[in-house]
Amino acid sequence: MVDETTDASVIARSRHDPESFSVIFDRYYGAIHRYVAARLGTAAADDVAAETFLAAFDQRDRYDPAWPQARAWLYGIATNLIGRHRRDEIRLYRAMSRSAGREEEAGHADRVADRVSAERLSPELARGLTALAKGDRDALLLVSCAQLSYAEVAHALGIPAGTVGSRINRARRKLRTALGPTAEEAVNHE
């Protein structure tokens, strides 16, 4: 049976019934985990995704009920946690740029996930993402990987929607320059 209540009502209820927060976890864990894995790799995804929901649970009293869906809020928390692992993210992009297609000494599941990530992220794009400012990279990846709207990205990052547009335009421009003539197709994929 599908729970038809809004995320905001579930979070409000979880203030008095903490176990009800599991509905939020069940709804969003997979998507948050995929987003974190795309940014940090599979090795860190389990921990950071779990930290995201722990932080969300701890901060549920501050959730803005004007947002019926918790999606942007959760991606914002995940993005902030990824920021703490920025060196890992940069290291992953650098490794992808150097070793696209190369098999690694890892378990089968990790090799498959890394191969899927590497196929989506060319070495040139990985280098371009490494060169972006953190705020520009966060905004671009929330739109391209998490499929958030500009308004949701603004909510997730706590910035004005106009700033989101500026950051994404700046990131795209820098990536086009870094990637050359073939960049148009890769950078404009939303």
C-alpha cells in the first residue's frame, strides 16, 4: 500500500513518532545513494547517504512545511556532506579522467558501478568538473544528476534561484571551453 501523505506531513508526524521518518528514508534513499555514488563513487555512497538521512532526522524540526516534498531538502543535505568529502570527489574525477575503461582491483559490483559512472563521465568531462568552483559544480550536478529544477536547487543550496541560473550558465560555459567543440551535447544534457 502506497502512503499518499506528503513528505512535510510525514516529517511533522515524525517529531512525535520518530519511527514514521522511515517513510522518508524509503522514498528517497535510493535516489540519494545514486546521486552520492555519481559524485563520490560507490565506496563512499553508503556512508554519505546514511549520514544524509541521519542529519535529516536530526534536523527535522527545522524542515520548512511549505515544501510538500523533502526531495530538495535531502539533496541539499547530501550536497553539503559531499562538500566535506570534496577531496574524494576531485580524486574520483581525476581517476576517471586518467583511467576511463581500465579495470580496477575491486569487487564485481564496484567495477560495474564504476564502469557505468565512467561511461557517463568522459575523461574530459571529469577534468572539466574538477576545474569548476564548488558552488558551480554543485548546482550543475544537482540539475544534471539529481534532475532537480532550478527552484529545487535554490532550496537545496539555500541560494536565490537567479544565482542557480548564473552558476549553471557559468559551469556550462567553462565546461564548453574545457571540452572543445564536442562539449555542446554533453554540457547541455539536463
